[in-house]
Amino acid sequence: MIGDGIHNFVDELIIAIAFLASFDLGVITTVAVIMHEVPQEIGDFGILVYGGFSNFKALLFNFLSALTAVIGGVVEVLLGSMIAGLEGTLLAFAAGGFIYVAGSDLVPELHKEHGLKKQ
């Protein structure tokens, strides 16, 4: 749950930075984050229930870890107004993170062969 809280914090930092850069980029980033957060949170809930948590307790812990996203947005707005040029640096960092995920996790999956015979 601590890792999920940090993940949600960073996701909201990225969303806030994207909105500060431009509205269109913010909307696109929000949709992308929602697309990966929904299955992840469902998986987290399942893991917690499988680990012995009641449904209520699993939902409560998921909700508490999701609250770190609000903190991430507030931190970005405060830091963005205090440090000039922070948005560009953090946008580059976020883009690098997405490129890393694509390169290390997604691209190798594309190269796997399932049930095909090499010729």
C-alpha cells in the first residue's frame, strides 16, 4: 500500500504538471492515468482481499492510498509557483518514465512468440 500511495502521488504530480503545461495535455494525461489506474486498483483490492482483509478494510486502504494523489496535486501547485521552470523538468522526467515502461515492459512482450513456428 505504501508503494501504491507513492505511485498515486507521482501520477497526480504528472497530471498537475500536464495541466499547467496545457489543458489538452492535461486531459490526455488524465485519461491515460485513469486507463491504467482502474485495473491496478481492482488488482490491489483483490490482493488485499486474498491476503485476508475484509471487503470494507480493503476498500478503506485503497481509498487511503488514493488520497496521496490529492497531496501530489497540492505539492505540484505549490512547488510550481515557487520554483521557476519546474514544469518542464518534471514533464521530461514523466516522459522518460513512460518511455522506460514502454521499452522495458511492453516492447519485450511484443517480441514473444506464442505457438508460432520459426521458419
